[in-house]
Amino acid sequence: MKKITSLLLVLVMCVSLVACGGVDKQPAIDAFNKASTAYDEVSTIINENPDAYDQEVIDTLTEMANVLMQHKELLESDQEIEQEKLDEMIAWYGEVEAWVADVKAELGI
């Protein structure tokens, strides 16, 4: 009887581990928060005087805002995200931060 109970307990534990084996979104969430904060800082400055910037900067700013909103919704949802997609998102957040750094350098911030 003890062997059967032990076996059932082990099986239940294994099933619970498999059920919890989803991909960890936290690194992507952390990268999103960092990139979003940097983006917001530059966005605020540009939005205060949009006429002072060329259309390419405004267009890039708008595109980034749209992608950031899509990613935010995806990261906040219960939807499963493949690791490859999360890695792509994290890499893109690095590009956002690089763009922000370039714009800050141009603005002298």
C-alpha cells in the first residue's frame, strides 16, 4: 500500500511539474520595461516640440510606439509565447535602447 501511495504521489508531482513548464516571460518583461522607460523619456522630449525634428524621427517614434504597445499586450496576456519570439523581442528592445541613445546624443541629453 505504501508503494502504491508513493508511486501515485510521484506521478502527481511529475504531472504538476510538466504543467508548470512554460516559457519564462520575465526576461522579456524586464527588457521591455527598460526599453519602454528609455523610449518614454525621448518621446516626451520630441512630443514637446515635434516641428524641431525631421519626419524620419517622428515616423520611427510612431512605429516603435505601435510595436511596444503590441508587445505590452502580448506580455501581459496569458498567451503562450515561444522562446524564439521572446528572444526576438528582447533583441528588438536592445535596438530601441540603441536608437534612444543615438537620439539623446543628437539632442545633447
